[in-house]
Amino acid sequence: MKRVAVLGATGSIGASSLAVLRRNKDRFCVRVLSAHRDWRSLDALAREFDPEFVVLTTPPPEDFAPRWPGAWRHGADALTEAAQTPDADIVLNAVVGIAGLAPTLAALEAGKRLALANKESLVAGGDLVLAARNRGGGELLPVDSEHSAIHQCIADRPSAEVRRLTLTASGGPFRTWPRERLDDITPADALAHPTWDMGAKISIDSATLANKALEVIEAAVLFGVDYDQVDVVVHPTSIIHSVVEFCDGSSLAQLGRPTMEVPISWALGFPDRLDDPPAEPGFDPLRDGPLEFEPLRHRDFPLFAAGVAAGRSGGELPIAFNAANEVAVEGFLAGRLSFGELAQVVRRTLEQFSPNTVDSIDQVWRIDARARDVARQESGRGEALPTRAGATISGDD
């Protein structure tokens, strides 16, 4: 019986993870649950799963009155402690944003299997994450559908045999919109993703293609390939999740209907496959074909190029890109920025950072905080935003 800690349990990935775990109670038990501020949903989950303890990363509000009588812990440090608890063999990190980096490092240094759905860990702290894995002997399994697909195709093959990785993108809700309409996009438009059911932050990132830039950075870090070996194509139906081309010219792709339960299942059960097909039916060539592809519209969605360039340069720049994008997304959702201004804020922020080496998590925090300050100034916003554990738009509210 494997013991699992689910961090970010009340978000969309957390919900999918718990659905998989419910169906596999003979193999897994939930020992830790966390949420950012949605204590009511966390309380209901605690009553269902009865873990060793739960974590709420924000201070308890005045109306905090949980019915679950077990141990409640609060704050960012408690989240890090949860990631290294001896009560869990597997840590599923579905925390949204830079707040996920500290538990990622803690889990790997503690020798855990880390099922990672927090892409910012690799974007902002890629070298730190790999070093933590090497020090602690932890195991890193991606939960992003694209990176899980690559992992399933590569299996135990060495990176030297990989010629090219191709990530697929749905194209988001504005794939077919002419350029002149993009200036009139509202938050409601951007949240209406045609394929995936995601939280607000990730939905906006998908609409701007910033999310795909983050995934390119992830792929380069996870699989040890050069940026020139990572391509992105638009695949509207999201049936093929990624393609791996090998040095002998052959290519392998992972196919399936859009559901996050398959990559979650793979990360939990690897190297075995759980006998647990999701409710969504599997790939049917007659029903799901033809498989169509389109080029990315780089000119119309400039955040993609900005993010990939930041990842390629490295150092402070991917951290600054991630932070500035989060601030810009929050401004867009609040109606302070237009859709087109998102890229402007991020680009102007990146101009104030360099590819200098980053070798500690404290440096990451400082760069992240400075980038947020710069992005707020660039977007004409003066009030402070939280950093570190509360730094991002939460996926659990």
C-alpha cells in the first residue's frame, strides 16, 4: 500500500488525482491533503479520507470551524513539511505557481516519488530541482499531459537517442480568431477553453500560449534536451499529447482522449500501469480521426516566443517570465489590463533581468519578488501582491 500526499487537493488537478485514488484504494491511501485557502472543501476531503494531517497555507479565517477533528497545520512551512513527511511515499504536487517550488525540493531531497503537476518548479528552479533529486535520490514523474506522454514514449531510453520532442497545443479558445479580434478579448472569453477544464490561471496561460512556453522549458529540463530539439504544433482535438522522434528516424506518440487522469495514473503507478481506465473513452481511430495539425501563430501570441527565449537564456529570465506573467494574468482577470497588454508587461519586465546563474532558492525568491514589483510598475499597479507561499492565483478558490 503506497501512501500519498496530495498538495493542492482542492484544485482541478487535485480533484482528478483524488478521483484516481478513490478507484484504487487497494493500492494507495491518502495520508496528507493541502489547500491554499478553501478550508471548507479541504474539511470535506479530510472527513472522507481521514489523513494524518491537513495543511492550509493561508492563516485560518475568522469563520474557520472545521468538522474534521484531526490535525490542521497552517502556512508555507507546513506545506514544505508535508512534502517530506515520513507518512507519505508519493507526493503529488498540484500547487499552483512558484509556491510549489519549496515542496518540490523538499520531496525530492527526502527521497520521495514526486508526481509533479507544478510546472513553475521546473521553470523557476530547474537546476535546483535536478540537484535536489540527485542529492536525495527522489524520483520525478511529470503529470502534465505533454510531459507524461514523452515519459511514456521514452521509457528507459537514454536522452542521446532522442532527436526531437514535439509538444502539441490545442491552440486555446482563440485559435481561429483573426488578429484584429484579439484586442477585444475579455476574461470570460479567455476562460472558455475548448478542450481542457482547468483553473483560471492555467486557462489564461493557455489562451495566450504562455502555458506552452512554460512546457517547452519543462521539457528541456526534464529530458535533458536542447531547446532546438523541442517543437510545438497546434493539434486542436488534443488526441496526440506529444511525439518523440528517435535517432533512427522512428517516432512514438502517446494518444488518448483529453483527461488528466491518465498522466496522474501513470505517475502514481509507474512502472506499472493501473488497471483503471478513466470514464472518458480511449482513442478510437474512426471516431477521433482525422488527426489534424497547424503551425503556431507566433506573431499573434507573442508570450510564447518571450517565454521560450527566457528559458533558452536561463538564469534569472525564466523566473522573471513566470513572475511577470502571473502578475499580468491577475491584472487581466481583474480588468486592469487588456489581452494585448499581457505580453507588453512581461516583455518590459524581462528587459530588467539577466541570464546570471541562480544557485539557491533564496535567490529564486528574491528574483521572483523583484520581477513582481517590476511587473506591477509596468502594468501601472502599485499595491503589493503576496509572494512565496501565497504568490500566485490559487487553483483552489
